[in-house]
Amino acid sequence: MAWKVGAAIAGLLGLVGVTAGLGSGGDPRRAGWRDSYRPPAEIPFPSENPYSAAKAELGRRLFFDPILSGDGTRACATCHIPDLAWGDGRARAATRMQGDMDLRTPTLINIAWQDGPLGWDGKFRSLESVAAMPMTSPANMNLPMADALTRLSADASYAAAFATAFDDPAITRERLEAALATFERLIVAGPTPFDRWIAGDEAAIGEPAKRGFDLFNGRAECASCHSGWSFTDNSFQDIGVGTGTDIGRGRLKPTSAALRYAFKTPTLREIGKRGPYMHDGSVATLEAVIDLYDRGGIDRPSRSRSIKPLHLSATEKADLLAFLATLSTKTDRDLTTASFTTTVPAP
Ligand code: HEC
Ligand code: HEC
């Protein structure tokens, strides 16, 4: 099955004999950089939770079903909204009591390739382990695990779906988590102009975007953290942002000076429609993100050594923005659900 899913990605990106090619002009290192953005051949599934269509379909149903909330008003998809690049467009996620949580809802795009800890501060050890927290949290979905299992067992169609997915009728926490994670691993970045350029189509993106790509990989050092096909090395870094109250990964690793104020490096896929930005939604626009990097953020001992004032010209800022725009399937917000779910097997 893994092979079939892998084939689906290659088909989606239209990869006919991938070659980075030798671009005309630009930084002499450009061709080498382009090579590092080639898409993987298939979606990785852990051996403890291998792919199956029945499990993925069960996970999809659970993800969109408010049955997993105490009062039946919230599903995972209430915040991880396909049309909003699997985020919610808010600065910080909404609590059940009309308030704000401390953190912004992250996208789930390419979550299968996040092989390290998850969450902005890395509090989750695996994708499987995430779901129980939003589901049972009183401020969020507010459904105790035991109640969830009772509810699902009482629903004949869920009982049948679990029995098919796991060859056994018992509905357990581990199976609920395994099904959700299997579905989430199918949330794969859609084909963008950038991917067509990587596959060899020189005309897929414009000259400003190509210059922006050179800057991103060269002088601006963005790719030292936002590297590879998913635009993240899954590391935790202090880029000098935030109000100073949330110390991020530093909470979990108090002895590491470098991890104070460190947050997960996010993917940049669909970045144009994922604002407001950062773990706390504190940066409103992409222009403001570029200005932040240009200033070098808050200078403090934990700030990454790759972050420093860049002194970008107006043209260089525009080039970086033109490059970031090529990482979206569409540049506007009117994206249809279909364009994000093409790799997810139909029900
Ligand atoms: C109220 C909005 C909300 C709901 C509902 C919600 N989430 Fe989230 N999700 C968040 C926020 C906020 C975070 C960041 C949490 C953190 O970093 O500690 C997050 C983080 C995650 C992550 C980690 C992503 C990453 O890049 O590290 C996964 C996976 C995830 N959620 C899956 C789910 C699943 C599965 C459900 C349903 C069981 C769900 N979420 C329900 C808001 C929500
Ligand atoms: C030292 C590692 C590092 C470097 C270098 C770096 N970034 Fe980031 N980037 C991060 C981290 C970590 C975050 C999230 C920070 C947070 O939420 O507090 C982030 C956030 C972002 C965001 C917002 C993403 C979101 O989902 O909110 C954008 C856009 C971005 N970076 C673009 C860039 C660009 C463009 C450059 C180069 C000018 C760059 N980054 C350089 C690590 C880095």
C-alpha cells in the first residue's frame, strides 16, 4: 500500500523524469540547491502504524466528526480547516469559552515528514500521541477518553469501521489514535509552481521568485532551518520573536540555554494563506515577517546564530515574497477543499 500512496504523490506533482536542470543565470549554486527540494517518493508510515485504506478512511471520518467533542460542537477540523491550509486563520486558537489559547493552530500539511517531536514546543512525542490532548482538554473538545470510546462503541457504523480497520471489534484509545494519525499522514502538500520548477519547468516561476530562491538559500540563510521539500528541518529555534512570556521548548529543556524561546520551525507550504504568523500569531503579514528577519528579531543569548540583521534592499524583500508566493497551490484565499485533499483516498 505504501507504494500506491507514494505513486500518488509522484503523479500529483507531475514528475516525469525529475531533473533540476541548469537554470539560466542566477547564483552558481542554484542547481545544487534545486536538487535538495526534490519531492520524496512516498509518504513515510511508521512500522508500528502502517498504512491501510480502511484505517485512513476511519481516521478521516473521525477527524471531521464532532462526535469527538463533549457537546458535539467541535471536531479536529474546526481548527485544522482544509480550506485554510489546515489551520484556522486566527492569531491564537479559540477556546470553548470564546477566549484565546496561548498558541496558534499549526498547519498539518506534510505532517508525515515531521519525524521529531510535535507541537510548537515539542511537547508531543509522536503524531499518534497528539489527538488525546485536544480531544480531552476542557478548554478544547472536552471529551474524556473513556466517554469517547463508549460513544464510538455505541455507534454501529463506527463499530463496523473499527472492526474492518483493525480486524478486531475492540475500540481502544490506541486504535483511535492510530486511525487519526494515518489520515493526517495523507495531508500532503499539493502541486505548486515551485514544484513544477523543481521538476524542470523553467517557466513555472518568474525571475523575481528565482532571485528570491537564491536569497533564501544563500545570503539570507533561510534554508538553514526551512530546508528541503517540506521547508523545515523540524528543529526548534529562537528567531527573536514573541512577547517574552512563552519560553517554548525551554520549558521542556530547562538546562539548554539555546532552547529558551525556541519554537518548531514551521513548513512554508501554503504560507501565503496561513497568516497571522508565528506560534502566537504575533506577526500579521508576510511583509512583516520579512521585515522581522531583516531586523534580526530580538537580540538575546538564545537567538539562533543564523538570525542577524540582513539589510535587504526593497527589491530583495520583494524577491523573497515572490519566491514564498510560489509555495502555494493558489495565491488567494478562495481555495477549495478539493485542492488539498487530492492525495487523500476518496471515501
Ligand atoms: C481549538 C482548535 C484545535 C482543535 C479543535 C484541534 N487542534 Fe490540533 N492544534 C491546535 C493548536 C493550537 C496546536 C498547537 C499545540 C501545541 O503546540 O502545543 C495544535 C497542534 C496539533 C498537531 C501538531 C502539529 C505540529 O505541527 O506540531 C496535530 C498533529 C494536531 N494538532 C492534530 C489535531 C487532531 C487530531 C485534533 C482532533 C482530535 C485536533 N488537532 C484538534 C488547535 C486545535
Ligand atoms: C534559525 C532558524 C530559522 C531561520 C534561519 C529562518 N527561519 Fe523562518 N522560522 C523559524 C522558526 C523557528 C519559526 C517559528 C517561530 C515562532 O513561531 O516563534 C519561523 C517562522 C517563519 C515564518 C512564519 C511561519 C508560520 O507558520 O507562522 C515564515 C514565513 C518564515 N519563518 C520565513 C523565513 C524566511 C523568509 C527566512 C529567511 C529570511 C527564515 N524564515 C529564516 C526558523 C528559522
